[in-house]
Amino acid sequence: MPLGETDESLGLAARSVAKRFYSKGGDVLALENVMLSARKGNFVSLIGPTGCGKSTMLRIFADLIPPTSGEVRINGKEVGLARKDRDFSVVFQSPNLLPWRNVLKNVCLPLEVMGEGRKERKARAKRILEVVGLSSFERHQPWQLSGGMQQKVALARALVMNPSVLLMDEPFGALDEITRDRMNLELMSIWQKFETTVLFITHSIPEAVFLSSHVVVMSARPGRTVAALSIDLPYPRTQETRSDPRFFEFVNTLRKHLAVASQQEGS
Amino acid sequence: MSTGTTKAPATEAVVSEAGPPPHRASMAVSKIAGSVLPPAFMLALFIGAWELVVLVQDISKILLPPPHQIAYLFLDNFSLLARFGRNTASEALQGVAFSCAFAIPIAGASVSVQWLARGLSTYSAVVKAIPVVVLFPVATVFFGVSSPAVIAIVTVTVFPIMFTYALRGFSSNSELDELMRSISAPRFRRFISLTLPQSSPYLMAGLKTAVPISLIVAIVSEYFGGSVTTLGSYIRREAAQLHTPNVWSAILMSTLLSIALYSLVSFLDRIVLYWHPSRHG
């Protein structure tokens, strides 16, 4: 991990991040001493047992919730500022499309908020829809699309802002195995085209290995970053990558890390 | 009809708007026949019995006119009744429009201000408890014996309904809020692009309750002294002169009007909520 580098070269940086949720039933320490960083253009997956706080970490990066302590930066900026500057966009677990808008208008939404003109909006949205292969579905309503297609629209909506950082919270978790593999391939080619920094939350080890340049493993609650692995399989990764023996090696190594991480009880 | 309850709009929509499947036309026809024939039969039976009772018992038409006479008067007087009905409907709908114009922005503003929402909810419950009739003297002080007085009364009575539904709709949270925050949408933009369309099932349910009530309130207010060319004041005049058949024809007109307005709202509902999951199971 490129820890200790200057902020400017880092797309994402979290230092000693902790998050405590206060509730009537008692406080919950969700994150403790999370250290994470990603160089610009890296694809970093965050993997860990269910409930370890992966999504919480992503939401802290997205400035949706504040950390209790620690420092979080995107492109060297404080995350609130990064959000206002639209340095990043988020792809959520569910597609979160507005059901009263058709595909094209859903993709236009962030541009409307940014105050982009009508023509420019449409043109940019159409270009992005072409990239994700949904050009012929512009006029469809969200409910007319499959789960995978809906998530592609969500991806297009995230990309239309031209963000330098993409925060993805288990975006393909609800999809079947085959659709997920296909989405991974498409995400790969999109990532290489746009050269974005990606933080990708998943609990699928093969998915993490296939996509990532780096994988960070988190422990069970309270979530801590316990291992980081550099996946130096060559890009572009294709269907063949999945049958590369080194692919399996990485999967096995990660599996062991994850097994250890899942057993560690919070102090 | 209760003004105090707010039903979940989605389920109501499923029940009332689930249309027949477009294919299998014959099945659709038999389905419509099945839902139309029984009430039509009952109506015919009821009118027949009414006619018979009046005939056999030789009841004075001042007490209870026979249906055929009401129907005759209704058709004979149709242009007058239609004009009065239009005026009444216009007052009722203007009242609904004004109450929406107040209730929606106020509810929108009070969603994020807890004490405002709580305070206004209490007072809207108080307003609901006021009998319409007692408002009339107050309204006439402000507006005179006129249409604006009736519109004002309708506005006041319908406001709590629209406010309650709007507040409910606006308070429902979803993951879409996080999306809007993640793209740094300002509050007003969030309201226009997300909150308002998202709560439209509630607003439509509010309208479905408010519109029939507005007609009732308008007629009652007119009865106590609205503009002369309205159904309510016509009923009062004719009743005072014991022109009972005319009163009945006006009642028939207000019933038809109420059905027409409700159908209009249902139609609007279908257009506005085309996207709602209940419309495309």
C-alpha cells in the first residue's frame, strides 16, 4: 500500500478512521483504526465479513456520515469539499433509479443538479449510455429493465458527472453469478476508459481479485484493516484471467486472510 | 365520510385502479358486466319500489315525488341545473386548489422543522373538528354573501386533509435521499426532483378524499347563503317554497356532479402515478 505518500497522488485516503454509532441499546463501535489509501487510477476493493463496516467506510468517504475520529480525504481534499466539487460519485447497492423518470432522464439527473444546459445534458447522457451499452433503452422506464440493466443505468448516472473517484457499494451483490461476471467485464473496460479511482465494496473474493489492483481486508466488528494485497495480474483482464493459476493463488490467499479476519473478535 | 384518516395510498390504488388485462377482450367485457349489472339491477329495483310506494300509498309529491317526475324535472331544468352545478363545482375546486397551494408548501417547509410539523398537525386536527356551518357567519364578514366566502370555507375545511397527506408523503424516507445528497443536490432541488414526485401517491390520495368533501362543504355553505346561482342556494329556495321535486332534481345533479369529479380525480391519478409499482405488477 502506498501509505505515507503525499495527499496529491492519492485518490482516496483514510487515516485512523473510527466510527461509533450511538443508540439507546448501547453504543456500537463499527470501525476502528481503518487505514486505507489508493493512488489515483487504482482499483481498490474492500472485502470483509458481513457487518464489518465496509459500507460504513464507503459512506464516510461519500460524506454521507461523518467519522467519529480520523481523517478522510478524496483527491487530497476534505470529503465535504470533494462532494461539493463533485470529485466522486456513488453507485449504491440497489440501483436507486427514480421510477417516474425514464432511463435517459435518470442519467441526466446529476447534470440537472449541476445546472448543465438541456442540450448538453442530453448529449452527455446519451454518450454515457452508449458506453454502458444501453442506447436502445433510453426511453424505457426503470421497471422495464432487468436488475443488471438497472445497475448499469446507475453506473451511467455515476459516470455522467465525469468523476475522478467512483465509490461502489456492492453494486452487483443482488445479481446472479453469470450477470455479475458479465458486469465485471464491462466495469473493467469502463474503468480503463475513464481512468477513475475506484473503491469497490464486495464480499465476493473472486470478484475482488478479478477487478482490483489492490484488495484490502477488513476484520469483523469493529472493522479494522488487517491486510492489503496487491493483485499484480496484468490488465486488461478478460474471461481468461479467471482461469489463470495466479488468479486462484490470489483467491486462496485472500480466503485465508478473510478466515482469520472473520475470527478476530473486537476488543 | 371521515376526514381524519389517512389511508396508505398504494393499496387503495391497487384496489381501485387495477384495470382488466388488455388482451382477452371477451373476459374484460364479462368482468365489466359483472361489476355493472348487479348495482344497475338494484337501482332499477329501488326506483321501481319507490315509484310503486308513491303510487299505491298516494303520497303527496311535496313529501316524496315519484322518480319519473324527478327525472322529468331534471331533464326539463337541465340547463339551469347544469349552470348552477358548474358554479358549485367551480367553487369547490377553487377551494381545493387554494388549500393545496397553502398545504403543500407549508407541509414541505415543516418536514425539516419538527416543532412546526407538530404544531401545525395539532391545529389542523382542531380545524377538522370545526363544523362547517359555524364558519359561515365569519366568512361572510370577510367576503360578503358571495362565492369567495364559499371558496374560503372550502379552503379552510380541506386544508387539514391535504396538509396531513402531504406531510405524510414528504416525511417518508428512502435510499433516494442518499443519492440526492451524494450528488450535492440543494434542498429545493431535492424537493422538486425527489420529494414531490415520490409523495404524489399521498397527494393523490389526499385529493381523492378532499374533492368529494369539498363539494359537500360547498353545497352546505351555499345553502346558508352563497351566490344565488349555485346548487346549494337553489335547494334552499325551492325547499322553502315546498317545491320538493325541484329539490330532488338538484340532489340528483349534485350526486352526478360528485361522481363526475371523483372520476376526474381518478383519471388524474392514473396519469400522474403511471410509474407507481402498483400499476405494473
